[in-house]
Amino acid sequence: MKLYPLLLCGLLAACAGQPSEEQAKAPPTTAESGEPQEIVPQGEFTQIDIARSQQAMDAITGGQTDTINEVLQSPNDYAPPVLYLISAIMFDNDYQDQATFWYYAAQLRARSDANKSGDESTHGAVSHLNQRFGVRIGPYALSNPDRLQAIVNQVLEWDSQQSRNYDPRWIALQGQDVATETRVNFAPRDKWEEIDALTRSQYRQGLEQALAELRQRQSQ
């Protein structure tokens, strides 16, 4: 089984790769080396619970493949980067459709978590994750619009019926505010389900528009 050694970005192993154009700012760097500075979260950022997700990612990248089955038995307990990682491993082991499902489930949840954040730079973390784990899944998914539509519809239906148990504020650890602030700029808890529902709606609309354009290009 091929595993992915990841670089730590903030506190959660998730954001390997080069910055995208969508990211507002690059991570803080030292003047001499140009390397990212080690950021120590302060205040409310230290209260963000990523322990279970971090342990799962460390175990999987360390070769403990049984952890994959544990995650799949209770996927709602893990932050999106864990699902991204599992999707890539599935794809490399010829479970392409299952990999596609978990990749887009992870993407949907990561996007809705970023939508809860008042730190706009957190959307850059979603772009990093998509770039890191969608290199092969993306082209595979887009090669068959009908299959992609069916899988993403399954993702949207599944997510609408679930209760997310992980801390969505994990995304705040990937933004710029973690380097300078002590308070997490995040939507109140009673708004989370509303934001999730709105993100699903926007996600479906974006999918339908993208597929319409894709089918038009393929027909030409």
C-alpha cells in the first residue's frame, strides 16, 4: 500500500504543496532562510481539538493501515484532511470510485468549514488540499461526467444525513490569523448547520454548471 508522507502545515498534517493563486498571503517566513516560521498558536487557538484527526493521520502515514478501517467506520469523527488522505490511498489501490466519493466528501466539508471562518485565508488551505490529493482523482472524475454527477450526488445526500463530530475550527489553524491573533474568528455554533446546508446548495450548483460546460466541450 502506497502511503503519503505529509508536511505539517500549522498543527494538522494537511497542506503539502506550493501556494495557490487563491491563497491571499504566503506563510510567514524567516528573513534569512525564507523557510516557514514555526507558529505556536495562542489563546483560543490552543482550544481547537484536532487530537483524534492528527493521531489518525500520523498512524496512517506511519504505516498503521488498520487505522483506515477505523476512520471509515466513523468518518464523522475526523476532520476533512483525514478523508482526503484516505481517498488518495484508496485511489492508488484501485478503488477509484470509493476514492472519488471520499475526496469530494472531504472537499465539501473542508469548504463548508472555511465558509464558517472569518479568516479568508483559510480558503487557501482548501486549495492546498485539493491540489495535494486531487492530482489523480480529479482527472479520473472529470473523464466521466455522468459518473461524477452520480458520486457527488451521493456525497451531498450522505452529508445531509450526517452529524459532524469533529471540530470544524481545525481550518482556523491553517489561516493567517493563527500567527497573529489570540481569538478565533469563527461563526457561532448555532450557525454551523445553516452554513453546511448553504455550502451543499452552492456545491451542487457549481457541480451542475461545471458538468454542463464539460459535456459541451466533449460534444464539440
